[in-house]
Amino acid sequence: MSGPRLRAELFGVTFQNPVVLASGTCGFGRELTGVLDLEAVGGFVTKSVTVEPRSGNPPPRLAEAGPGMVNSVGLANPGLEAVKREKLPWIREHVHRPRVFVSVAGHTVEEFERLVAELDGEEGFVGFELNLSCPNDDRLGGAPFAADPDLSGEVVGRARERTGRPVLAKLAPNVPDFAPVVRAAEEAGADGLTVVNTLPALVLDPPTGRPLLGAGSGGLSGPPLKPVGVQAVSRVRECTGLPLVGVGGVLSGDDAVEYLRAGASLVQVGTASFADPRAALRVIQGLRRRCRSLGLESVEELRDLTALRTGSPRG
Ligand code: RRO
């Protein structure tokens, strides 16, 4: 018996299912060897790559916050050259079915441009995710690119000039209005938007009043971020027809269903993988089960059903 079709086609790329591992939670794929059948997921996004290697922020880098988590990893990654020399060759050899996106993060527009230009000469991945929204970067006193529509548009435009591959722009949740940054990214040539990064947060040790994270503040993820992410997808959906990738607090198939109903075409699983590295597989199973119980032939019908109900445009 054939079950509901989970396949997703967007940006000219076919995903075997719409469940993608989020940047920062799966390294460069190799880290999951022996832990998760990577070949079963729809795709993954690498840890953000910077021009120079970065050792990251002082420990502790993770703190629990109720059912959520706050991180300040500080962009730890081996840098552009090592990614070209070591990480992409492993992906080329070992990753066959998942579609891989490389996340890039610059301190300047020029760094983003250089990262995309140099990586574009390499094989092993289908597209770029531009990290415009790291909450743990000290650039401009912590304000992410995504808080500035003009700068965001410039980053996307420079990337667009340097690659024919799909370019996703990853937005921040904490902007007063998504419309200006969405418009800027779309006009500059983004193929899709990833919605959203973690939410700036602070956890203190009650007896001392000191921050629990070595770097001070960080980014909140996990279940408390889900309604924030779902609302962000819904809002962004109202101002663009671009494909959206929903992320934030996805633990179960029904969490993914919420994002798809809000207008996302793909969902990313992030923090859930820390507690259970096989979380993404549970999400895929749960999504399949929900589609079956609703009598759907294809996961895409979830978005169409919602469009009918709300009368709002769907990309
Ligand atoms: O590395 C990090 O601290 C980090 C990044 Br680049 C990001 O985009 N989001 C996040 O929560 N942490």
C-alpha cells in the first residue's frame, strides 16, 4: 500500500520529504554517523560557515530554560577553507538522498559575498541559507542583519550575483514588522525564506544573579519558540508568495503540520535532536500518520486546505 506522498518540490529541488535538520544541530552531517539514518531525512542545513575558523563562545554554551533551551555557541565552525577541504568531500561521498544547504554567516556584506562565491565552485550541496539572524554575534552590538531590511537586501543581492543555486534568507523572530525585510529579500532575488532563528534570551543563576551562559545572553529555542515561529510563518506568508521553511520548536509530526498549515513548504527540526537525535524520523512518521488520518494523498494538500479555509494566498 502506498501512503500519503511526502515529496516536496521547490526552488527546482526535489526533497523526499519536507523535514530538514536545522543549522547548528547536525554539524556537517558526519557528526550524526551511527546516531541517525541521515538518508531518511528530507535534507539538512550545515552549521553556519564563516570566512575564518571560529572556536566559539566560552562555556557553558547551552542552558535549560523550562521546556526550552538557550544557546550561545558563538558560530563555532572550522571556517571556509576547512569546509571546502574536509566537510564537503565527506558530504559528497556519504549523503545521497537528503538535500544539503550550506549556511553562511558574515560580519559584513563582503564576507557573505566571498563565502557564497568561493563555496559555489564546490559540489555536494544544492543551495545556500544566508544566516541573517544569529542572536549571538557581537556585530553592531548584537543587532542581526535581518533587523535591517536594506542590509539584508544587500546581502541577498550579493549572494544572488554569485550563485545560480537556491538562496534562502534566514530571518529573525524579533522584528516589529516582517514586511520590509521580506520585501527586501524578495526583491534582491531570494528563492525562499527560513522563518525563524532563535529568540534573544537571558538565563540568570538566582543565587548569584550571574548569567548561566558563558557569553551572557543567547538564543531561545525548543517548544516555547513554536508559537512564535508559527505566527512568524503565518505573517510572512501574508506578504510574499516565496516558499517558506518553518523552524522553531518542532518535536512531533503535528508540530510540522502546524507550520505547513501556516504556509511553510518545508519544516526544520532543531533543538529536538539534542534530546533525541532521531527526533526528525519521528516527525516524518507523525506527519505521514496525520496525512493518512486526514485522508490526504499528499502533504502539500495541508497547505491547500488552509488556503481554502482562510482565503489567503499560498506560495
Ligand atoms: O552559533 C550560535 O551561537 C548560533 C547561531 Br550562528 C544562530 O544562528 N542561532 C543560534 O541560536 N545560535
